[in-house]
Amino acid sequence: MPWDREVVRRGVSKWNGLEKREQIPKHSQVAMTRDARRCHSSGYAGAKVPKASDLKRSSVVAIDSEPHSVRDIEVRSPSARGAATLYKFTLTNLITGRKFNETFKGDDYLAEADAERVALQYSYLDGNELIFMDEEYAQHGMAHDQIAEQAAYITDGIEGITGLLVEGVLRAIELPQSVTLEIVETSPAMKGASANARTKPATLNTGHVVNVPEYIETGEKVRVNTGDGKFMSRAT
């Protein structure tokens, strides 16, 4: 059965040759910050322009006419009455790999960039490059250094990887919320340890080290949260 493919066409920017701008309601233009205008400037007529409050991790937005992926979001609630909620985004430029932070008001408008999302399967490691395969058996590679944090959760058989292609080139990957990994080294299980017992470090088959309850043993498989790298539960 072929995998689903989703092509995101929500804010094609100047880097792929389109320079038309999208109209924003006048009442919204007043509220836009300088950074929001910079992010919105690459939209085209008819595109969906989300508010900052609508964005999620892995959303792709156009900033300075280049695609950026949202890696993390921090919401800051206002302390004064009537003040706007602020959203601090950790962004990665999908062309250069540069990471930085930007803060927007919840009502600021941003243009989503042109990116193609494809389902991927991890194939193998070729030197310093991880090779993935899409639904059409085409291979896409990313250097280990580009996805070092995510590589700690990638192993044979992992499912649910999504690739972000920009002009046909794999620029980023999205992992499932959790993965199942095997413990290859940890101290012996403590007899009588309960679910509320203290934790101990355990090395997983990818080399990632996670704290697990003292009753967990070497050879067991556990679920790990790919967002914070923490132990979730024994794998069933």
C-alpha cells in the first residue's frame, strides 16, 4: 500500500521564483511586529497565513524568503492586563542550518513556506550520512551532524519518520513522538524496587543514555520520548 504524501503549498516564497504577496486584513496589519512583517513578506495570493499561535513544532514558515522549521515553542503568558501572549520559537533555516530564536505576538501573521512532506524509512548509515528511503524507493541522505540530536533515536525498524523536502532536497526530518529502544547496559535491577523507586542511567542501543527506574534490566525494551529524551515506560 503506498504511503500518504502531503504537499504543503501555503506560502511559496521568493526563493522559488514567486513574488506575489498575500493581502492581510487591515486590523491585523496594525498588530504585526517588524519580525512578523519580515516573515509574512514572502506569501502569495490565496495562501493560508497562520497566526503565530497556530504554529506547531515542525511547521515550516518563510522568513527573509527562506524556509525555516519550528523546532521548539515557548509560550509566555502576559503579566499585565490586556497584554498579548508571546510565542518564542526556536527556528532552523532549512537551507543553511542556522538556528536562532524569534518572538511573536499570538496574533502576528506568518507565511508558511513551500515544503513537501514525505514518509521515510531509515535504511542504513553510510559513513557520516544517514540514508532514508521514500515511498518510491528514492534515497535521501542527511549528514549525522545535521540531525545529531534526532539520530539518538533512529535505529533499524523505526516507523513514523517524516521528511521535509525543499526543492527535492531532504532538509529536515520529523520523528514520531516516541520510539522503542533496547537497553544494552545498566546496573542490575534492584530487588523489591517499585514503579516509584529511584532511577539509574541506562545506555540504549543507539548510544543515548536515559534515566530509568531501578527495576528495569539490561535487554529490556523501553519507550522514549523523542521531544525531551526521557523514559516513558516499558515497551509492550
